[in-house]
Amino acid sequence: MTTKLHARCDARGRPLGFVVTGGEAHDIKGFAPLMRMIADKIEALLADKGGLS
């Protein structure tokens, strides 16, 4: 049994929100809850696509 901690951070890298999922869950499971917290305030977004092609 493992877990993943997904974090939402500000421009300085300071954590602003967290979502915990099961370790076997895909990372996209943590994305939607974190984005709903700030969807109306987004001016820019920096992300990567992980291992997806």
C-alpha cells in the first residue's frame, strides 16, 4: 500500500493545497481537485506531461 501526495504551489514553490491518492492511481486523479481550487485565478500554468507520449 502506497500513497501519492499531489501539491499545488505558488510561483515561489510554496505549497497551497494538497490531494492524497492511492499509489496505484494515475497522477491525473489529483489534478482536477487542485485546479478547481484556483480555476478562476489562473494567469499562467507550468506543468509537464510525465511519462505520457
